[in-house]
Amino acid sequence: MAYEFVTTERRGNVLLVTMNRPEVYNAVHAPMHNEMHQVWEEFAADPDLWVAVLTGAGNAFSAGNDLKYTAQGGKGKPPATGFGGLYMRGDLEKPIIAAVNGFAMGGGFEVALNCDIILAADTAKFALPEVKVGFFAAASGVQLLSRQIGRKLAVDIMLTDRHVMAEEGRELGFVN
């Protein structure tokens, strides 16, 4: 199936999924959420696909939620499966690998945390900057980061908008 905001490529038993809105650092808006939901539906249903690799086009994995789209009255609702079609999905039994190139901020970091493995380029940067605008990482960042690295370390990142580079992410335990 062809998508507007996501590209897919089969490589044997592997599905390569690329968030493809590089002009906005792969920020996710409702239409992209719904496309990603559909990608994961098709991935789950295809017995010939064993693993997926999720990455971002251009210089970023994902800037997270597309706040400009929302502020400008953008239409559409995210799917019931949550941010990026992943968070509220309890039925996906195949592994997804996040290949983080560039930065994964806010919802982009949350999408990566919802993957089974996070592989990061040396230049990858992670953060949950929602605190700077009076929000918190409610699309799963609070829960998943706390579970993966412990509450105290996660709270430090969540409440300070501290940026974590790939090597530190590996030391903390959320980057493989």
C-alpha cells in the first residue's frame, strides 16, 4: 500500500518503515498517526514479515507531535492504538527496532521507547521537552522511560528537558 507520510520497503522478512516528513523533522500529525497505524496492522497480519525497522527521513528520527498542524486547526484524530500507532497496541508480537538518526524529541522519543530495541547513531539525541510548554510526556514517555531506566533518572529527564546523547542513553539502558 502507498502512503503519503510514511514509506515502507520489504527486505526479505524485514519491513523498513520510514517516517517521511523531513521538512518538519518527521513531526507526527493525525494523518501520519493513522498511516503508521495501518503500517503496523499490515505488518502484524503478514506472516512473511518477522521484524520491522523504524527510522526517520532526513536529519531526525522524529520531532514528536506536530504542534503547528494542531494549532493551525489540522483535522483528524489519532488512532485508538495511540501515538504512532504503537502505544496502545498490545497485540503486536513481532519485534520493532527503532533506528534513531538525529534527534528523537517528545513524541518521537516516545515512539522509540515503544519499540523493542533502540539502535542509535552516535549523534542521536533524546529528550522529553514537553515540560517547557507546560505539558508532560503523556503519550507513554512518563511510563516507559520510568520502567526502562528507573523513576529518579526518568524524572530528571522529564522535569528538566535534559537532552541525552546516544552513549548516555546506552549507559542509562534505553539505547541498545
